[in-house]
Amino acid sequence: MRRLKRSEEIRRYIALLLVLALAGCNAPASIKTPAGRTAYTADQIVLRVGELQGAAIQAEQTGGLPATIARPIVETTVALNKILRDTPSGWQVTVQHAWADLKPKIPAQYRDSPALAAVWAAVDIAILSLGGTP
Amino acid sequence: MNPALLVAIIQNIVVPEVAGIIRAHRQQTGQDPTDAEIIAKLQIDATKFIDAGEAWLAAHPE
């Protein structure tokens, strides 16, 4: 019980820092068109998703994550990045649904593990704060 | 988890790579990146991660 509370505390701390960090990530003034701003936001999410994918692959390689758990994560990160790359506009709803679909497939013990907790929270916050409302 | 380690991890993760690239671009060219450059960067970044993910999936069949 104490461990769960500590884990929740850490996640909230990470989330707060991420919100503060992302708040300062507005597109530079030189990006003027809606397409450019959309691409900038999408790239922020692509980078966070890529970090989660890298962490999952590394954790699987070092024995910290079973391949059966890493697989749905990597399948989802590949799908998310394809959506973000190939859909210039209107990717928000699809990305949010794909991310929501992944969550119940990954047990909390792995989501909250040292290998994944921070990068998982980063994707969560990036999609929530940059993806808009479905 | 050690709080100092946690902060270090968070700082490394949350500091956006795009911001670093924009700074580097500004230093090199004296200008901020254009829309076309940001759109191209999105394509490059996404494709890089897609390729890495698909390679891992191919090496780890169900």
C-alpha cells in the first residue's frame, strides 16, 4: 500500500514537471502557417512516443520487460508515429484513442517500473496537453 | 527512486529535442526554422522511430 502511494506521488511529480516543461514549448515565431504549427506539435509527441518505444525495447533486451508486454507497446508506438506522420491534420482523436487502447494492456507494475514510468508519463502528458480535446 | 536521479531523468526526457534543434539551427543560420523545415523534421523523426519499431517487431514475432 505504501509502495503504491509512493508510486502515485512520483507520477504526480513527473506530471507536474512535464506540464511546466511543455508549457514552455510553444512553436517559434518563425513557424507561421497552421501546417507548420501542427507539425511542430506532432513532432513533440513523436519524440515522446519514440522515447517510450526506445525504453520498452531496451527494457525487454535487459530483462526488465517481457516481450509479451513490450510487443503491444511497440505496436502502438509504431501506429501512433504513422498517424502523426501521415495525417497532417486531425490526428488528435485517433492518437488519443490508440493511446487509451494501450493502457489497459500494460499492467501497472510495468507502467510504474523505473524503466517506463517517466517516459510513459511523458507520452501521457504530451498527448493530453498538446493533442487537444477529442 | 532517488529524487536527484528522478529529476535528472525528467530533465533529460522533458527537455524537448525540438527546442535544441531550433537553437542549433538559429546559431548556424541566424534564423529560426521555417515551416517547411519543421514539417520535414516531423517526417524524418517519425520515420526513424517507425523503422526502429518495425525492425524490433520483425525480430520478435508473436
